[in-house]
Amino acid sequence: MPKDFPRARRVADQIQRELPELIRQEVKDPRVGMLTITEVDVNRDMEFAKVYFTTLGGEAEHAACLQGLQRASGFLRSQLSHRMQLRVVPRLTFVYDHSVEHGMALTRLIETAVAEDARHSQAEDSATPPQEDPSAAPAKDA
């Protein structure tokens, strides 16, 4: 089990708060549009940070945004150094986060399975004739 490094976690949280604002206000690259920073992982010596992000659009748009972010990573690192009180600001590596797409695909699969199950149970109910309750049968006079 990996050991928790609270300082690295605090630095990652601070980067996750500062970076979207910097990207929105300072990055002028047209490839970098609307994006969401989903997670930041900083290694324990705080030399490197993986920044996970998502965007709306197709694969071509994701790749273009990734290229723009990689190109701006040095600039973003220098801007972070002005905002954060650190001796060494981690090097930023951007990674597209596929978890949102996977979650949406799983949701669609579940909805499809539920709808198909409902159709099967409805078809079974209409195929079998209703059974009579033996207790509701008329009593015979003896």
C-alpha cells in the first residue's frame, strides 16, 4: 500500500486550484479551449506533476488541446511559481483523462441492459396466460 504524502497532496490540490484559472486567463493558444482539470498527482519529491484533464469534443480536439498544453507547460510552471510559495515548482505533464468517457459508456450499457430486461419481462408477462388463484374458485355445494 503506497504511503500517503500530505505535503505532496497539498501541493497537488493547490496546483489543481490555480491551474484552471491560469489556463483560462493567460494561455492564448487557440488549441486550448474549455477544459476541466480532473486530478493532479505530484510525486513525493515534488519534482513532477501529472495533470489529468478532460475536454468536450472528439479525439482530434483532445489531441490538439494536449499539444497546446504541452507547449504551454513551461509558461504555466513559471506562472505557478509566482503564485505558489515553493522552492521548486513541479514539472507539469498533461494527460487526457478517459475516465469520464468510460463512465458515460458504462452508464449507456447499464441503461441498455435495464431497458432490455424490462422488454423481456414485459414479453414474458404477455406470453403466459394469467393463472387462476385456487382459493378464489367457487365453492361446490355438497
